[in-house]
Amino acid sequence: MKLLRRLFKTLLLLALIAGLGAGALVLWLRYYVQTPEFEANVKTLGSELAGGTFDFDHLQWDIGRGLTVENIRLERDGTETGSEPAASMQAWQIILKYDWASLWCQQFEITRLTFKTPRFVMRQQEDGSYLLPFAPVPGRVDPPGSPISAVLSAFNLDDGELRVLREDGSPLLEFFHVQAEGQQPEGSNGNGALSGAGMISRVTLWGDIKMQNLRSPYRFQQDNLELSAVEANFYGGQLSGQWQQRLEDEDLPYSAKLDASGVEIGAL
């Protein structure tokens, strides 16, 4: 009986110590994420992840939700100088999920990104080429001396938009109301590959051809986008098949194997 009482007291003491340690850690983290130093570290990490200039207006932390940055602006410059960036993104929020174990070392190891209403723009450069809004996703980003690092394995995109513009600013390819999720495939070894599934409410090609409710599993690597099982509403009928698109090449070359059924030819 005495042994049980001692064991109970020991467990109670350990639980109390763990609770005090966790409480102190939470208080420290809540203070630290509001400091200019931490904000600068997040901007540095974002710039290294994206391969461009990453900025935002507000940063907050919730132990359950993660780190949230608001009113985000990302710009990537190409080979020419001008008032407009070669590629850009604006978003209402990005939520950064982290490995919980890293908090005990007073570190944030980011593993997942959730984009809220991001707006991506790619502009054709003078040499005819394009630049993706993001550099290929590396296996790990760990800025020296920073308490925040990234080992990205997954992402979610909520109500996104992508516009690919010609040099004169006219639209070439547009995706509206994009919902997508993805992760790095097993064995990718940090080579920038992503795979998952997505749905696009409206697609416009060359300013004239329109598709609705396009959905497909996908794989993305470097600048190559593969849609392996396309289904879409297309001028009163259904479109199905496969689509492969190069996004950085000046001619935006693509390869498609598509079948159309019930399409109203006169509407094309």
C-alpha cells in the first residue's frame, strides 16, 4: 500500500513538473512569436522557400492551429527589370503547421502549408519565357541561427486563382476557385515533386475556350504539370482524359489525350 502511495505521489509530481514546463514553454512561445526578430526569421524562411521576396502584415500563433501569417505578398523577378514582377502571389492567410516535438527544443519545424485565397500571377518576359510563382520545393530549408525551419511534406490550397499573362498583359491561361491538396511522393527525396488531387471551378484557355468543374489527380515537378484523369464540363458535354503542361516554356507546350462527349460543336 505504501508503495502504491509513493508511486502515485511520484507520478503526480512528474505530471506537475511536465505541466509547469509546458505552461512555461507556451508563455515563452506566445511572447517570442510577437517579437520583430521572429517576424524577420519567418520572412527569411518564406523568401528561401519561394525563391523570391516574401512579406506579410501580421503574424499570430495558436498552439492548436499553428502559425498564421496574414496579407501575404510574394514576388519573384525574372531576367528583365520593370515595374511588374515576373511572378507574384497575394494571399489572405497562410497557415504553417509544425512538428509538435520541435517545440520542446524551442524550434518551429514547418511541415505543412495551408493557403487561403491565394492569387498567383505569371507574366511572360521579354524572352518569351515564364517564371513560376514558387521555386521548386526543396527537401529542407534551415536558415542558420533561425528558430524556424521547414521540412515540407504537404500543402492545402483553398479558393486559389492562377493567371498566366502574355507580355502585353492579356490572359493566356486562367484557373479560378481552385481547391487542391498535395504531398511529396514517397521516394521523391526532396526533388520538388508534388502529387495530389484538385478541382477547378472554371478554366479559361487563350481567353476563349472555357471549361467548368475540372477535377483530376495530378503530379507536379519542376515546371511540368500532369493531370492523369481529367473530368470536366465542356460546352454542354463532358471532357475526360489526360493533360500534360509545361508552365515555364515560352510556348506553354502541352500534350493532351482527351475525349469529348455531348459537346455542342456550335458553341465552340
